[in-house]
Amino acid sequence: MRNRKFQILFCLSAVFVLTACIAEEDFEEPQVLQRTLLFYMGGDNNLSGEVAYKIEQLQAVEPPPCTRVLVFKDTRSGSPQLLEWKMENGERRMMLVHDYQESNSASPEVFADVLCEVRENYPAPSFGLFVFSHASGWMPEGTYNNLALRSTPQLRSIITDGRSEMELTGFAGAIPDGIFDFIVFETCYMAGIEVAWEMKEKTKHIIASSAEIVSPGFSTCYDKALPLLYRNDLEGFCRAVEADYRTRPGDYGSLTLSLIRTEGLDGLAAALRGKKPQENGGAVQVFDRYGGSLFFDLEDSYKNVLTGQETVALRAAIAGCVIWKTATAAFMPNYGGFSITSHSGLTTYVPQEQYPKLNEAYKNLKWYKEVLDHER
């Protein structure tokens, strides 16, 4: 009898061990969706060709099971579409999930509607946003025409659709507070303190450039950079972009890039509250070509404004929010460019007599009203 009991117990134990092995080895537990990442591509302009190339490169990069990838694209040909990355019959595809009627992708209302659809139909604990289009930081719509800077590249707010532009305030206003873990701007001039301050309640991190993004942007290294972004390795993503630009010839390897932690911006505001920057007769580092003097290095623009102790405090405050940065020694020197001797990772506008309309528009920004024009 004792032997019989032993045999039964042994058999039951063997069944349990075998079942455990099958559960562990043959049945992988499905990974829970952790993030929805939206690529918003405003290409209803002369960037239409680049949108097609970027989507092709995106399609070739398989996201991990925990990340869903969506693409809103608007080009000169066809109506806007929302696409989703899918693996179908062993092939990587961008599947159409929504075909919109012709609309203005530079409209804050359209942008807000797309964000609402993504949140409702593709819920996740975390969201990320990747923006591609023309941009010019905080600059108001039509800045290029108003300033008549015919010798400079055209400056276009954040997203451009034909002749329409989305301004910073409209862009920020369309985004619910606290929705994004990160926003990547594959657009020009978006590493401004004005942009970061406007976006500080919207996202935890910003990846952006102080200067222009030299074509074809990040898409040539999507294969190396995106897997890092999908794993939330933001610094790794930036380093992959930096490594790719190092391989590009001459002026086409020009790059500025920053990773900004918005939680640290309050400390930066405290260091600068009530103090206004100076362009100091052209002696401050600029990041726009052909002498436009619209985007100045933040730290450099305060070098003749602050005391020694205040400068130390400013540098510490910048380090608290700019957690990674890079810049080449020069930026497109053969195409009206400039040398880079100072790069704090953030830029700022400095009011100047030659730009009276811009000076007035600047006073409407949160950064100006809450920090520069605010008493300590």
C-alpha cells in the first residue's frame, strides 16, 4: 500500500513538472501594450517626397509587442490618412485605418481631433508623439513674409499645410495636459525655451534641434534609432541620430540636438525670472543662417546680464533640464551657416529694434509673461 501511494504521488509530481515546463517553454505570456506612438507627418508642402520615404523606412522597423505605432500623414497627393504598423502574412505593412476627407493638418482643431481618435481607439498607459514638418519654433504664422527676410530659409511655425501654419500656442492648446512621455520634433528650431515652457505640462521629455534639421533628417537611421525610442531609451535614440550624422559628408553632417526634461524647467525659470537676455551687438551665438538673428543660445545670451554667481546658478539650472545635447563644430558653413562655439541645448529669442512686430508678438508667450516680465 505504501508503494502504491508513492507511485501515485510520483506520477502526480511528474505531471506537475511536465505541465510547468510546457507552460514556461512552449507558451510565451503575451506582452501587455505599454505605449502608443503617433507619428504626425504634415507633408502637404514641399516635404511630400520625404514623407513617403520616412513611411517606407518606418515600415521596415518592427516595433516590440508592447508598442503600437500609428502614422498620420498628409501630403500634396491624396487626402490625409491614419495608418497602423502591422505584420500581415509575414510581411511588414502600414495598414490604412482611417481615410480622412481633405483637411488642414496645420489646423489645431484637426490635430486635436487626431489626438482624440488615437487616445480613444488606441488606449495605452503611455503615449509618445513624433512630429515631422516645417517649423520655426515659437515664431508666429507668416513670420517669413512679415519680416521680408528674403535671403533666409522660409520660417514656418510648427506644421505647414499649403499656406497654413500651426503656431506654438495652437499646437500646445490641442494637447491634453500630461498625455505624452516624450515628443520628438524632427523639425527645425524647436529647442527653444519658449517651446519647452509652453509644452512643460504636456510632455515629460522633448527631443529637438536648436538649428535646422538637415534633410533627410532622421529617416536614414530609423533602423538603428527607432528600436531605442520604442524601448523608451531617449538618450540612445539621440546618440543613434548623432552617429548617423557623423557619417554624412560636409555640410550635410551639420547637427544640433537636445534631450530636454520638462520637470527641470521650473528651476531654470527661477534662475532667470525678471531678467531679460541681450543679443549684445552680434556677439552671442546664433542658430539661424544668413544673419537672421532670431534664435540665440540661451546661456550665451545672458553672459553680460548675470553676475558670476547667477551664471553658475543658470548653468546648474540648464543641466537640470537639458540632460543630453550635441552640436557639430559648424553648421552648414558653405550655405550661409555659422560656427558653433556655444551650445547650451536651448535657444531663446532676443527682442531687437529691427523686428518690432516680433517683439510685440513675443510678449504674448507664456515664457515672456510668466518668467521674463515677472518680478521675483
